[in-house]
Amino acid sequence: MSEEIRFDGKVAIVTGAGNGLGRAHALLLGSRGAKVVVNDLGVSTDGRGSSSAAADAVVAEIRAMGGEAVADHHSVTEGEKIVATALEAFGTVDILINNAGILRDTSFHKMTEEQWDLIQDVHVKGAFRLTHAVWPIMRDKGYGRIVMTASGAGIFGNFGQCNYSTAKSGLIGFANSLAIEGASKNIRVNTIAPIAASRMVIASGLFPEELHDKLKVEDVAPLVGWLCSEQCQDSGGLFEVGGGFHAKYRWERSQGRFLHSNTLSPELVRDNWERITRFDEHSVYHANGGESFKEFFARMESPAKGGNAFVDMEVAANAVSYLETEYDQNDAALYALAVGAAKDPLDRTELLYVNEFAGDDFRVLPTMAVLPATEVFLRAAKSGEPQLEGLNLPFAKGLHGEQYTVMYRPLPPKAKLKHTMRLKAAIDKGKSSVSILAIETTDEHGTPLFYNEVTGFYPGVPGAGLERVASEEINVAPDRAPDAVLADATEVNQALLYRLCGDWNPMHVDPDYAAKAGYEKPFLHGLCTFGYLGRHVIKAFCDNDSRLFKSVRARFASIVMPGDTLETRMWRESATRIIVEMRAVERDVLVLKNGAVELFESVPA
Ligand code: NAI
């Protein structure tokens, strides 16, 4: 077994440690080197009477094992006096287990204010007074472990326990906030919901007698011991423990729906009730409030304005689509070749994109991040399903209008990717429509990798009913000679190579298909051109270090024919911003315009 968990030199306060769970915690800590303050008021399970016997007996047990312990007979409602006992006996406090508790069960219609107050006083106020007194000590020493004792009644409620379940759920919220406030000072705060046949539980008749032997109070203490250990870094957790079973609880939120505020009414809520309350594979768990708000605000950005025969905005604005893909070094090398890298195999500058023997120096071209976005489109086209629920713009009429790709960090040599797609906007352009799809991508562990924005232009699909947004002339090329110009001739079979990266749209390979759509012959993928542009900027401004590439935006101005020479003209606007456009040289046609590339100042982690 691995190294034993010990508490040598640590001072622990355990409240209500004269009986049941508290006693088991105190014995475990005492047997492993902790100096223990055994607090207990010695009351009955409903809080009546008082006696020093219970605490004294447990102190004697710890001392008999060779451990160190002192008794404290105050009520937790005078928590600071218990902390004073610890300081007097041992000089500090490292561990606090808020465990003391009583019951005053009765159905709510019979509950008196006294019964209510007493329970809040012992459980919540008691935990507050002790924690408030140890908090500055723990902050000063940069160390602390605190355990709150909640209950299943606090999580789910229980008949006859309105007072108790309120107090117990209050402790969960208390611990969660303390965990946040204590994080920087190495104070970890967790909560347990125990199940054990203590005298309290036996008296309440909660479990059948035959279960009592199986639910020993000693079986709860090991989890508490782990939470109190120096090794355990968890904080803000809620753990169920009893009879050998150990588990963690968390909050789950349904995918939910945004209902547009212009049309909000109780009837609209009713009509969407099933979707609002449905838990399915799209439900989310947030580790903290920050994560939850981030997702909430991302959802709010989805507009819910208007709608027409092609776009049901109520549905599309709420729709989320998920996709998982993966790639390895072979895929990365194929992509690099397909966007013209390492054309001269003896020119070493771009070999690192195609040669896996480069080891740690192997690089993935950042513009490869566009491929999953393409895949989302193509999968939808193949299946005949809309790209997103409610978004029924005809795929066959769509043109790729604009592409925006942001790298959060360099692409690893291989990865399993998770993509989440939402509608950012659906726009009325008079006789045409525009959709902007936003796709966030993380690795398999949820680390954000990159973001794509795909603007689809649908000529001849009337946009009436959708939002009207004026076009902006952005990233205009300056009226001066470019700071850098790079050109590459594409091959006449370039599209046949690029399509192997996954962009199999027949428009780029099948002459009949292209002819039917009104084109002279298959033309090159816009995103292949886009890859050339990114590569040119990396060569010209990043000293060929693709990890410095932060983002790229460009509008597709005209189609590119395989065999065209692609010339990228680049204007440095600042140390980290380059304005770009691209021309098909032989035909003298602008093919990418209004483009900009942003660079990182240094390679991100
Ligand atoms: P228990 O009745 O065996 O032990 C509670 C101890 O707390 C007693 O020794 C009592 O004298 C002491 N105490 C009560 N009021 C006090 C006060 N004001 N100041 C100082 N000490 C005081 O009960 P058990 O089961 O060991 O309960 C421990 C904690 O676990 C309680 O907070 C209880 O609500 C909680 N809990 C227990 C569950 C179980 O299955 N045993 C289930 C869920 C929660």
C-alpha cells in the first residue's frame, strides 16, 4: 500500500465527538498522530440535558491508544470557546470537523419557531462560530482542512425535517463559498452527507434494525480522514458516505432553452416546458459558478430574433450540435501538403509540417482547425438533416462567405476533439440570407483549443423576417505597397489532394456536378486557399513558427481554379496584426479579401 496518511503535528477540533460519527472521526485522527480537541455538550439526540462524560470518555480512549487529546464541554453555539480550548492546549488549529448535531423533527404545520431556531443554532450558527474563529488562524498559516456534516435531508428534503433540512442544505452552501474564499490560502472545505446507525439514527427509527450492523459509524471516518489530510486537494465537494459506499454529488443543468424576451409569456414557458426541463446527453455539469455563467452568457449571445420559412429562430437560437473528431500526424502532414507546404522537399523550412521524425519539433498548421467546421457542414449535407435544428437554409445553394478561426493554443501533433456548434446569427440580406455558425473546440479533456466562425451566404434565399445587419468594410488593404508578398502555384489536381483531408464536396471533383451548378469546371476549395494564406503569413512574419499564429479572418471574393498561382499580399499594421488579401495571379482576380491575421507575442502555453 502507498504511504500511510498521518496527522502528526496537526491539531484537530471535532465537535460532537462524544458519540457516533464525531467519536469515530476523533479516534481515527487521534490514532494517526493528530492532537484532538474532543468537543461534546453531552446532550440527548434532541438537544436536552448536558454532561461532560461523553467527551471525557473519548479523550480517555485516545490517550489509552497513546494519542493526545483534550476535552471541551461547550456548546458549538459558543464555538469560539472551543477554539480557545484548542489554542490553550495545542497553540493552533489545522483541522475542523463541524459534526455536532441534534434533531427536533415534526411536520411543518406543527413546527414551532423555537424548534426551527434551535436546529439552525446548533447546526448552522454552531458551524459558523467555530469556522469564524479558526478562519484567521488557517489563513495566517496558509493551511486548513474543514469538513461540514450535511445530510441527505439537506439534499432531497425529508418529511418532518423542514428545520433540519434547511440547516443541512445551508451548510452545503456555506462550505462551497468557504472553499472559494479559502482556495488561495490552502484551506480546503468539503461536506459529507453520512449514513450511519448512530444513536441519533437508531432513535429516529430511520433504518430497519437489521441494517444497523451494516452501517457502522467507523465506516464514515476514513473518507473524513482523507478530506482532512494534507494530500487531499479537493475543495467544495459534497460526498455521500456510509456502509462502505463512497460517492460524490454535483449539480446538473438541463440543456435548457432561451425564449426571446420580446415574446416571453407564461404560455411560452408552458409550451417549452418539456425542453426546459429535459435531462439528456446534452445536460451540463459545471464545476463552479464561473463556468456556469460563462456558458450562460455564451448561450445569451445566440439571437432569437425573427425567423422565416428557412430559419425557425426560436428553435435555431437554442440549438446546439455536438461532434467529435480526431486527427494524428498523418492527417496533419496530408493537410500541410494539400495547402502547398514543403513543395520542395529539399527546402527545410516547411519539412516540420510533414515529417513526424521531427519529434517535438513537428508542427501542425493552425489553419487545419477549419477541417472540423467543414465536417459539421458536410455531415449535415450528407444526412439531409439541417446543420442545426431549426436552420433549414438549402445547403446546395450555400457559398462559404467568410471564415474566422481563432487558436487558443498551438495544435498538438494528434488529438481527440470535441466540437460544440451554435448559431451566432441569421441575417437578412434582401434577396439572400446569411448564417454565421460558431464552433468551439476543446480536446478530449475539455481544454479549449480553437474557435471557428463559418459564414454561409445563400444567394436567392430571401432573408425577410431575419435580423438586418449592415455590412462593414473591415480589414481594408492600405493604399501602399505591401510589406511582404509570397506566391505559390497550385497544381491542376490540387483539389483532388485537398479533398482527402475530408472536404469531399463533389463541387470540387465532379465535372458534371459542377456543370449542373453552373460552373465551367470543378474549382478549388475556398478553405484550401485559406490554408495557403495562413502559411504565407507564418513564413513572412512568424519566422516559420506556426505556434505564433493566433487568428485569421478573410472573405471569399471569387473562386480559385486549380492551377492558379496564389499570391498573398501582406501589410503589417502592428507587431501582432497583419492585413492580408490574395490574388489569383494569371487571371488577376482577388480571391480572398478583407483579411487579417493576428499573432501571439510569444508562443502560448
Ligand atoms: P449522535 O447523536 O450520535 O452524535 C451527536 C453528538 O453531538 C452527541 O454526542 C451530542 O452530545 C453532540 N452535540 C449535540 N449538540 C451539541 C452542541 N450544541 N454542542 C456540542 N455538542 C453537541 O449523532 P450522529 O449521527 O453521530 O450525528 C453526527 C452528525 O451527523 C450530526 O450533525 C448529524 O445531523 C449528522 N448526520 C448523521 C447521519 C447519520 O446517519 N448518523 C445522517 C446525516 C447527518
